Amino acid sequence: MRTGYFNSLVFALLTTASIAATAAPAAKPESNNAPMVMEVSPTAQSGRIDLNAADASTLQKELSGIGEAKAQAIVAYRDINGPFASVDELLEVKGIGKAILDRNRDKLEVN
């Protein structure tokens, strides 16, 4: 008898919660009239990519021969060793060779 009473209470509770969720009005998203802010990417000012400011997705997208793994390796190297002192320091990153550096040298800068 207790089990039947308990099951009835659980059923009533779940049914009530289901009805309340279904009948609740949908919340309208707040319209925000704040001015739009444009993010400035590390390539916007000079047309070059700043090795010390660019994230992995920017490096991957903008540099030739740099995939996801190499882009993440560049960011990891920067996090561990601090900011790059020169573009040539990129050769210290595992997977980055002279050919890749030469191919992208004109796109890179260090600030």
C-alpha cells in the first residue's frame, strides 16, 4: 500500500513539473541597444601577425604550413618561455623549420 501511495505521489510530482515546464511562457531575449564593439585582431594594425598576441586559431588560419598542432605548439612555447624576442625564435618551436619560417616571415612580427 505504501509503495502504491509513493508511486502516485511521484507520478503527480512529475506530471505537475512537466505541465509547468510546458505551460511556462518562453523568455524573450533581451534586446541590448549597446553600441557594437569590434575586436581588433593581432593582424589588424600592420597587416602582420604578432607572435606574442595571436591565439592558436589565428596562427592556424593566417600562416602557411601551420596546422592546429603547430599553432598550439607555438602558443604553448610562448606560455612556457615567455614572449618571443624575435621572429627567428620561432625556430625553437618543435615542428617549425626554416622552410615554414621563411614562407611566413613577411606575415610575422614581434611586439
